Amino acid sequence: MSGERAPMMAQPLRPPSAGRVVAYLGLLLLGAVTGVAGALVQPAWFPGGLLLALAAEAGLVLAAARVMGSRAGGVTVAAGWMIVVVLLTASRPEGDFLFAAGAGSYLFLLGGIGVAVICATLGGGRKPDGDPARLGK
């Protein structure tokens, strides 16, 4: 038993490295930029702009989860996207707003949230070390 490692759940948590923190902050910023770009593209080229914005968000969330090796990468991108989009829905004191009350805006908001949740859930989770297991063994 001296050469065996403890299961993943039994190991104490360590704080993330500085490089990992910087990577997560970069992903948060990248999600925010994607949210702003999607908010500007979706009304300009409806319905193609809407599909392009949602596809960009889905690709970024899945890629972030894969690159970071955990679902936290995808959740970080989704959080950046969601924060910016919610802030952009508020009207300004001058009466200006970015999202009109139309089907495209609602599809972008609700569809983007749905895409973020689905892609962050599908993103690769943490894989345990060791041999892959099969049911037939």
C-alpha cells in the first residue's frame, strides 16, 4: 500500500497556481468579449448572426473546458459571457439600450444561457489517473 496513491477525493485541496489563475481570468475576459461581440452581431445579421453568436459561445465554452482539463474552464467562460450580457440588457439613463424587445434578442439571451449550461456540462471533467475501466472486466 506504500506505492499506491489515494483516491482523488481523499487528497487535500491545494490553491491553484498563479498561471492557472491568470488563465481563468483570461477565459473570463474572453467570455465577456464573446458576449459583447454576439450582442452586436446577432441583430445585425438575423438569423445568421444569432446562429454565429451562439456557435461562437458554444465553441469557446467547449474549448475552454478541454484546454483547462476541467469543467471550470467552460463555466468561467460562461460566467464572463453571462455577466456582460446581463449588464448590456440594462438601459442607460439617456434611454439607450442594446437589446430591442424582439424575438432575436430573447433567443440570444435564453439560447445563450442554455448553450452555456449544456456546453459547460458536456465539457470534459476531471479524469482519474490509472487504467481505463471497462464494464466487461
